[in-house]
Amino acid sequence: MKIWAIGDLHLSFGVANKSMDIFGPDWESHANKIGENWRRTIAPEDLVLIPGDISWAMKIDEVVPDLQWIHELPGTKVMIKGNHDYWWGSLKKITEVLPPSIHIIQNNAFLWKGIAVGGARLWDTPEYHFGSFIDFRENPKAKDKEELIQEDLSDKIFERELQRLEMSLSALDKSATMRIAMTHYPPIGSDMNPSRASEILEKHKIDVCVFGHLHNIKSGHTLFGEKRGIRYVLTSCDYLRFNPIAIA
């Protein structure tokens, strides 16, 4: 039994014209790469953490092919919402289409063989940024809803996400032998100094926090690590070269 993580799958089996190839040759046929590496490394008895940006679908019916594709891969999966998961609505609507091997975190927690998992999406924060580590590549087709949100609302959104993180981690099973947090946005900066999010993780005695969101990390940079008893793991699929990473 092992625990794995891979985020930012950006699947698009249910929508047209959403190929990730426009972000460079590394992304060509990226779903095939993920699928092949997943089947080679992950066993049916394993747990797989997927910290957001699962699908380009806009509506719940459009995400069904992507969820089915994930379901057919080995393992039990648990995932949270990313900033591009526009299809993600109420818990009730998602549950209606969710295949049996997939579980979601939304203001709650998940317990699996003594492993407790909680988390929240988070958001951009002025506490830290990663611009110096990113090889920026413009998306000529981008017109995301997030771009329409006024800048002065960003911290309000982040505060709300911190409340959701607190709510979820408070629901972790107290008897768990391992406590894992998933966030989509990084909960800490590259300097690993304490942040509002990391303080919540420490309060709830999290062992490992996995997250994604960051893409096109410049060559030669290895980000994150262990700080104040928590291991921080970046799991964006391109950062991992489309290979799930072993967490435990």
C-alpha cells in the first residue's frame, strides 16, 4: 500500500479545443503520458492524491468522461478543486456523477486505511510569489473567469479559503496515523517562511501537504521541502514530468 500524488491533470475528454499542447512540446499527449506512468507505478490498493485543476470542463456533464478516465486507472483517488475546475459545483451534484473510486474534499475530510486527508483550494496571496521561478508562456486562447475578478477581492477570497482549510482540517480523524493536507495553490513561499496557511497546517499537525498550480518551473530549480515538521510537495504534473510522486 502506497500513497501517490499528481495534480493539474487538465483533462479535456469531454470538451473540444482545450489541448495543452499550446504550452509547449512537453504537454503533447500529456494524458497518455500520465496514464502510462500511472499504470506502471500505482497498484489497485494504493491511494492517489489529486490537488486540483482536474478538467477543463465548464459543466458537470462535460466532466464525466474525465472522471471516468481517472476512475479506470488503478487506486483509490481523492481530489480537491483547482482554480480552473469551473465544473465543480455543489457536493450533491458532483456526488451524482462521481465514480466509486473517486472521493472529493469540500469542507470535509476523508479517511482511508488510517490516513486522514483534508484541504482547500486556497488562492493567490501577497504573502509570497513565484514569478522568478516561472518560465511564463502566454495562452493565446485564455479568457478565464478568474481574470475578471477584481484585484481588491483577492485577499477576501484567500481569507475565505483559509476558513475552508480550517474547517476541513478540523474534521480530520483524530485516530489517524498520518495527516495529509491538499491545497491547489501553494500554502507557503519558496523561502519556506511561515504563512497564514502554514500556521493552520501546523496547528492541525499535518505531516505532508501536497499542492500544484505552478507550471513551467525553470530548469535547475527544486522548490519546497520540509519545514517545521511538515513536508511540502509540489505535484503539478509537468513539474513531475507526468509521473506520480510517492508520498509514503
